[in-house]
Amino acid sequence: MPAVVSRTKNPVDPERLRQDLSDPHFDVDEFLENFIKQSAIQPATTALQNVQAQQNPLISDLNKEYLFTLNNAAEYGADMDHTLQKLDDLFEACVHLNAKALMQHRNAESTLISAEDNAVEQLERRGDMVKRRLGEIDGLEHELANLTEKLSNLGGILISVVEPNEKLKKVHKLLSHFVDLNAVGISDLTYPELVERRNTMEDYQDAAEILLVLKSISGTLELAKENPYKRACVKISALYEDIENDLVALFLRAFKENPMDKNLMQQTASVLQNFSTGYMRVINEFIQWIINSSANSPDDPFNKIIHACDMTYKLVFEIFPSPETVMDKFITYLACAELEEVIHTSLASCGNTLEGRELYLTKVAEYYRRIMQLQGPLSKFCSVRMHNILKILLSTHLDTYGKAESRFFRSRCNLIVQQYYDVLAMDFGSIKLGPIQMRAEGKDVASTVPIGSAAPAKAIPTIIGDYLQNKEIAYESRILSHSLALNILHELQKSASRAHALLSRNELASCLLEMGQTAIRHILFVHAEYGLDAGLRMLPLPEPKTEPKLAFFRLIPLAIRICDLVHHDLPVCLHGMQRSKGHSAKLSATLTAARDRLEQKITAGIEYCLNSAMHWVQVMLSQQKKAEYIQVNPATTPTAKRVVAFFTKVCSLVTDFVNNQNRENIRREMGLRFHREILDHFEVFKYSTQEGMVCLCELKEYKECVLQLKQDSITRLFEDMLLVGNLLVCSKSSLSKISSEISSEVDSASSLQYFLRLREDYQPPKDRPSTVSLTGLSRSKSLIN
């Protein structure tokens, strides 16, 4: 019987298992597979080796094979049991590890809780300790504050004790100086530092401090009537001048050294700042040296000033104790030195012509602007006051600038207007215009250019009106020019912009007012009035014999356009004057007076044109003959057609050239006058029934004509007249009936009687109304009553 292989336990190593489980790449499936393979292979190999060692080497091969087969079959079951045993061992090892880890976790947790409790307890103890320490610190601070106060009081007591002693020493020293200096000689001085040779800056500082006090005291003594220390005062003044001169010489010597001794210059300037005369001397010498050494600076004087300041300000701030004051003086001196001659030469070369005066004003404004522009680049050096520099350089020009600007603008306006009329005279060719004449603002319209009569001798409107009166040319846009007004307003804007930059607020308001009034006078009181006066001069006769020329209507929109332009653009050009209510009110009054005067002239011209037009209508109607009404086929007469054509022309002029408000009034007036002329004309003849048909055609034509007036009241008048005109064509038998029907539709019953009188068969009523024959007339008469 084959030997049975004994099972030897191979327990799992817990430490190795713990390491495998701790591996981050641990794979459970792979671990179990490897473990099973190792557990199955190792026992089978061991059993085979044991059997071969125990058998005799001479055994037959058959027995070997038999034994091998039996061993394999037996070992297979043994291997399965071994594998299960290994799994049991593995499980027990895992349970053991888990229990061990749980125990370690609990121990660690209890340790952590204990450590936290200990830490909290320690922190609480330390917090209490910190609070106690803070209380102690507060107590120490309070004690320290008390100690500081006590030390301060003690220091004050010590100072109160020491200072009087020091002051007494200084007073004694000053009295000694006065007594010694008041003596005949100054060789034996109690304190000889005033006359000894000074070798260091400390010697200069000590002597300067003493002499400044002595100089102040001597200055007070010199004001007294009796001065027992007169000799001392004289000697103090001499010593003061000596040390001042020595300090100036010391500064200049350090300044001129190569390289300059900036430290010595700074110390000397610090002492010299108490010596006003000497301090100004060194500043002037310093500034003059800087100006003379700026040979490589730009040619433009303004850029030269900026360049010199850029090169100098660091040195000034290093040397002088009050650098901003020095820079302010330096900039002022430099600007005057560089610009004064340039400005004087440039302005003196402008001349006295109009162009020269404009150039002068432009240059003054330009220099003012460029000087003020220096304030920006120079402000980084000091708070420079450019107005002081302007006062030095341009005071003589700025003081009279407002009047000069006003005079120039007035001359400029005169030239623009005069040149305009000179060019106009050249265009016309055969006239010669004199100088323009300024119209008085308060002058009445009737006293300027009488309508239809002779104007003042050699006046420009008179000459132009007489020349154009018989010319068939479109002259309206030539005698009233919108471009002339624009040119004057443009010049006003340029002058006002210069005035804004150069003048103060009060001077600016007065200057702008004067220039604004000048612009109004030349545009409205001269040019616009000249144009309207020339138009009035060209008006036809009051009772024309031919068709009147009504070109005056074309002047109206041009004059209104110019007036509106001035009214709109003048405040824009003079935008700074609104701050002064008084000056604004004066300018507004001048503008209102000019507008009112132009409106009066326009109204007078329109009235005169309407009178001439209606008289021409009357003339045309008076030329109509009775024969025009004798027609086989009733139609509008030639006279009526001419009247309608002329009236249509007048209506078109009013529509095209009169503004809205005046247009409605003029249309209403035209319609009433036209209606009156038509009624007066119809009364000239008596009309038969056939002729009445022609009258109805005329009335219809007149009604269609007045529709263009767009006045309902006027249209109603002509509609009533056309309706009542039917009385001219009805038979006697139906006259009463038609009169009754018409009377209920018309506004005025008086027109019935009027048209009844125009009938050929009309018989004037007797004292009592007649009921025979023309009963309709009697009824009509009763309607009138």
C-alpha cells in the first residue's frame, strides 16, 4: 500500500498578508488565484519526491507507473483539502488582521481624544494667563503714562529754569555788544566774534544770527527821538552790510567754481534768506547766469522758457531754501527777458490800417493765449501766476483792448457794407453810390424815405430805387443780401472770441454789447433798411395807369430771413453776455427796435402795394364796355379774365412771399377790397336777362378766383353774390318766389335790393310799396327793411 503523504500545515504569514493588503495596487482576484495555484502545486511536488526516495531503485517501470498513478489520484484529493485549509488559514489571518486593526483604531481614537482634551485644557490655561498678562500690561501702560506726564512736567520746570538763564545770557550778550559798539572803537569787544575773521560756515551763521537781532533792535531805536546808542546803530549797520556782502561773495564764489560747490551754496543761501537785499542779489545773479548760459535752447521764445526751466529747477530745489519762490521769480524774469522785446517789435509792426489793426488784435490774442498755455508746463515747477507776467508784458495793450476791438469791428462792418454797395454800383454800371449813412435808431419810419416821393438827396436807397425802377431785372436778392449778414456775424464771432480770452467779466459784457449793437445797426438799420427803402422807392404810383409792379413782395422774405438770422445767431456769437442782465436787456431792446422798424416798413409797403393793386383792378373794370355783355353764348368777359389773372398774380405773391400771420390778414383785406370793387363795378350798368347770364359767368369766375385766398368769410361773400345774381336772369313772374328763396340762404338781405336795381325793368319804389306789376320788387324791398 502506498505511503500516504502527510499534510503539513503551511500557515499564512500575517505580516506579509498585511503588507500585501496595504499595497495600493492590491488585486483581490489575482491574489486568490495565485494563492490557490501555490497551494495545489507545492504538495503534489513534495509527495512525488518522497515516494521516489523511499522505493528501491530496482523496482520495475510498471510498478513506478502504477505507483505514480495511485499517488496522483490520492494526492488530488489531498490537494483539494490542502487548498481549503489554506483558504481557512487566509480567512483566519484576515479576521486576525481586522481585529488587530480595530484594536489599533480604538487605541488611536482614545489617544486622540485624550490629546484633544489635554490641548483644550492647556489652551484654556494659556488664555487665562494671557488675560492676566494683558491686565498687567494695561497697568504698566497707565503707570508709564503717569511717569511720562511727570517727566514732561519736570522737563517744563527744568526749561522754565534754564530758559530764563539762557535768555538772560543772550540779553547780557546783546547789551554788551551795544555798549561795546557804542564806544569810540571796536577793538576791545567783550564778544569779538562780530569782527573776527570767519573761516567756517558756523562762524558766519553765529555772526549773522547776532547781527540780525542787533539790526532789528537798532531799527527800533532809530525811530526814537533820543537814541543814546546812535553810534552803535551806525556800526551795526556797517557790520550788517559787511557780513551780507561776505555771504553774497561766498555764494557767488561757490557758484562759479567748476564744478560748483552746491553744499556751500545751499548753506550760504540758507543764511542769506534772512538778508533780503543780499538774498535777492544772489537770486538775480543766479537767474542771469542761467539765462546767459542757455545758448543751445530752442529758437522759439516760449519753448526756450520751458527748456530753461526744465534745465534749472532741480538745481534751484537743491540750493535755495524756498525753491518755489525762486522759480516763480526766475520764470517771471525769464519770460519778460525773452518775450518783452519780441512782443513789442511784433505789435509795433502791424501798422494803422484796417488790416494792420486786425493783425494787431489777432497777435495780442495769440500772445495772450500762448502765455497762458505756459502755465500748464510750468506748473510742475511752482504755482506760477501767469497773470502777473501778462500784466508786465501786455498791460498797455490789454487796458485798451476792449475799445480797440470795438473800434475795429465797427470799421470792419463799415468796410463790408461799403464794399458791398460799391460792388453793387459796379454791377449796375451807370450809378455812383456815396458813403453809407447810419440811421438813427429812434427815428420814425415816415422821416426816412417817404413812400413814392423823393428820398434824401444822394442817399443810397434813393439812387438804387431810381435806377431799378424801370429796369426789368430781378434785383431783390441783390439789394438784400443774406451773405452780407453772414459775413458781419462771422466777423462778430471772431472779435467776440478774442474778447472772451482777453477781457475781464465786466469789460467783456460792455465790449460785447457795443459790438452786438454795431452788428445790428449795420445789418438791420443800414442794409435791411436800405433794401426796403429802395423797394419802397420803386413802388408804383398810388393810382397807376398801367399794371403796377409788385416786386416789393419779393423783398419781404429776404428782409425777414436776415432779421431771423440776426435774432438767432447774435446770442450764439455773444454767448458770454447772458451773465449780465443789464447789457442783455439793452441788446435785446436794440434788436427789438430794429425788428419793429423793419416790420413797419414792410407793413407800409404791403399796404401801398395792395392800394395800387386794387386801384388797378378798378381801372381795368372801369375800362369795361357794355358791349362785352351782349353775347349770344354767355361767357366770361375779357375784362373779367384780365382782372382774375391780375388778382391771381397778386394772390400768388402774397402766398409765396408773406409769412403766415401777415398772410392771413392780407388775404382777408384783399378779399374784402376785391368784393367792394366788384360790387361798385356792377352798379355801372343795367342788365337784361341775357346780359345777366354774362354777369353770372363773371361772378362764377370771381368766386373761383377768391377760393385761392382760403378765407371762408370771403368765399361766403362771393357765393352770396353769385346766388343773388340769379335775380338778374329770372323772369318777372318768378322774381318774387326766387327772392323769397334766396333771402333765406344769404347772410345779408341788402344784396337782394342791390341786384334788383341792376335789372333793366327795375322801377324805383314810390312812397308806399306798390303791389302791381313788379310784386317781387315790393317784396324784396320789404326784405331789406
